[in-house]
Amino acid sequence: MRICRFDDNRVGIVSGEGIRDVTAVLDRLPQVTYPLPRHDPFIAALRDLLPEMPAAARRASPIPVDQVRLLSPVANPGKIIAAPVNYKKHLEEALADKGIHHGNLVSEIHKAGMFLKAPSSLVGPGEGVKLVHLDRRNDHEVELAVVIGRKARNVSAAEAPGCIAGYCIGLDMTIRGPEERSLRKSPDSYCVLGPWLTTPDEIPDPGQLALSIKVNGETRQDAHTSDLILKVPELIAWGSSFYTLYPGDVLLTGTPQGVGPVRPGDMMLASIERIGSMRVEVT
Ligand code: MN
């Protein structure tokens, strides 16, 4: 199933015919009281809501996907975890290009670990990326994004697939420069998640997906998740050995080779096999 959020916080099921509004299922969410939970309440309840969605969808007429404003499929992730250098060819290009590494120590993920992007950086494809610090190099990074579906602490790689709510396309937008990654990758709108959440039954192996991004029609990154250094189950296991993962936490699995700058006015088209494509405007 493909689940999207759109327009004024509507929830929809996406099929070839378009989006069918199933927002009514949100009435079943438990009341959230202060202090707020560390998880996303919708993703935490998704397992229980999924069986009700097809019936709700049958009562709705389809809306063409290009007529809605797509929001992030996860509204309130507790944290956004990201893998820095998780494709070997991207490590090679980062080491070779001072415009990327800026004298920072760039090493593969086993040494570099993972980092966090601010949850306030999150937007959906329909909201676009609003660049800041225009005098500096601002890059696109297309990545397979994993959404955590249940609380996970010290899980093994074998247990990790059971912790996944679904997959999205992620854009880890990045200002190049000497500062910490968490600063350069966390301005508002520098994390794009979309176009929808694709449930794991549609993606039997997240390590077998083609991913790409075009900017103004020109292919910039064109790669395959089979080249990931740490695969999705290993990333979840490793991450859960440092912090508890909660439903709605987002894991960006790293970007392949071909990162490059974008400018206001550019149109990005990011695609991942079995998930779909999303257009994201740079302003
Ligand atoms: Mn990245």
C-alpha cells in the first residue's frame, strides 16, 4: 500500500487511479496529551489502521496526484537519522573534490558513524526546498529513506525488517562547508520525504532498488541500493545500539555518487524503483 499526506493534512491511499482520501481513519488515533510522546502517533498506529484503509478508500473518489500538494508522509518524526558515506563511489568522489570535503575528515560509515538532521528540517515534495546561504554550494543527495514502525532497541539485523513501517524517497539537502553535518544539513526544508510511504510488502528487498535524481531533466545521480556499504538491516541494528528507535523515526541510508549543486529555480525529479517519483522545486 502507498500512503500519502496531502493538502491540509489529509491522508490518502495512492493507486494508479490517483489518491483516495482516508483521513477519517485518523479519528481512531488515541488522544495525545502532554507531555507528547517521542513517536509519531499516526505511524505508531499504522499497523492497526492499515486493515481499515481499503474500505475507507472505496468510499472516496480518486484525485489526480498532480492536483494535490504532497506533504511528508511522516508528520512528527522523533528524529531523523542519516548515514553519511554509505556508497563506496560517493566516498571516492568526496575524497577527490575539495568542494565536497572542505578539509573535513571524510571516511566511510564504519568510522564516521551516523548523524542527526533536525526534525524541523522536514518537508514534503509539494513544499519545495528553500535554499539559504546562497553564496555557498547547496547540494542534492537522493537517498532511500526507511520509516521505523515500532520501538526498537538493540535489535539484530535479522530482527530489523520487522521494525520497518515503510519506505520513501529522501532528499538530504546539504550546504557544503567546514561545519558539523547536523548544522549544514538541518535548515528548514533541507529534508524532503515523499512522495508517499510504501509499505514493506511492496518492497521485498530494500537492497535491490534503482535510485536516481534529475535536475532540470539532466541525470545527476543514477545508482542502485545493492551498492550500499551498510544495508538497511545493518543500519537499523547499528542505530538501535546507540538510541531507541521509535515509530516514525526516519533513517536516511546515504547517498550515492553524483551529488551536485542546485540553484533557485531548479526542478529536481527523484525516483526510486517500487516507490515512485517526486518533483521538488528549489526556491
Ligand atoms: Mn546524505
